[in-house]
Amino acid sequence: MAILFWMVFLIVILLLFIINLPLIRNTLQSTHLIERMTNTPVGAGPETEAPPPAGEEAPESQIFVEPPLHTAEQPEAEPPDIVAASDGSVSVQKNPPDSTSTGNIQVEDSRPAVRERVIYFVKIDNSGMVLTSPVKRQVFVSDSPMLDALNLLLQGPTSTEENQGLTSLIPDGVRIQNAHVTGNTAVISFNENFMFNGYGVEGYIAQLRQIIWTATEFPNVGNVQVLIEGRRIDFLGESIRIGRPIGRDDL
């Protein structure tokens, strides 16, 4: 009987333990009884590492290193050319920069274009004869090349040209009011100063030659119609007819 009693007692205890197992588990976790009995820090587990003491650096394996930023790959420079001479010597020549490379900056020449023009001054020889003499000048290219050449003519010869015996018989103060080309005729209007030349007939002929020969240096100009203050007049001086277009052969 005693053995049967203890067997029934153990079975009852085991059933009570199984029935109350969840309650027992929660009680052990809330009271941390197991940690206290085994001297294990509360919250520590087999896979949890204790933090390093204050003032000490973390182990090297735990330091986070930020990966380097991705940079565009630079094109590899072309190797220099190695040239072997006939005497056995070797020289290294650097390759010229690629003109199509984005790093090569091409600078355009911004200087204005210059063109050679011919203008006409006069020279008086030992016998007193007035000779027309051409002079070459460098002129900036523009949309009005004939007017540019004529205005340069009105400025007169340079000091170097004067030392060579060149002069201008166009009266002082002469200015061009406007100029244009119609067909093969250059129509040029001067101010009133063009009508007064102190050298007489030879002076009038010389000033007309300087103007007409300079204007007809341009291939599209065959003759010149001279106007004074925008009006056509018949004579320059007393006998030089300018009422019609004048060419080189007319003087």
C-alpha cells in the first residue's frame, strides 16, 4: 500500500507541474532566479558581448570604416613612342594631345582679320609734274571696305611716306558724307571743302585722281560719280567736269 500511495502522489505532482509549467516559467523570468543562482548578469546571453569599459576603444573588428566614394575612372595615358635610331640609340617621344579629348581646350583666334588695300597719294618730281603714287596699307576687314580705304586716304600720308616725298592734294577738312555702289559706279558725296583747292587746275585733277583711283582699285567699281553735299554739280573749279561718272581714262 505504501508504494502505491507514493506512486499516486508523484503522478499528481507531475500533473500539477505540467499544468502550471507556463506560470512557473513566467515566474522564473520575472524574478531572474536562475541568473541570481548562477551569478550570470541580468540580460546577458551566450551570444551577447559586454560593451567595452568607458574610455577604451572598441576592438578593431568592430570599427566601421566607410567605403570610399566611387570615382570615375580616368583614361589611361597612351604610352610614349619609343624610337630606335640607326646608330642603336633609343629616344622617347611623348604623344601629342588628342584634339578630340574633352580636356583639350581649343582657343579660337579672336583678332580681327586684316587685308591689304591700295590708296593713292601724289609725288611732285623735279620738273614740277604731279605724279600719282600708290601706297599699300593694312586695313581691318569690314562691311564697307571702299569707304574704309577712302577715309584712310583722307588722313593723308604717314611721316615715313612724307619722307619718301609723298603728299596729298585733297583739301584739308574734306569729309565723306556717304558712299555706295550702283552698278559699277561708286557714288560718293563730299562736303563743300572738296570744291576749294589752292593749287589750281593741277590740284583739282590730282585730288580727283586720288579719289577715283583709290575707289576703282575694287573690281566692282569702274568709275566714280562725285557729289557735293548730296548734289550733282557740273564743274569742279572752272573747267573740270564732274557732272557725270568719271573713270581713270577721263583724267
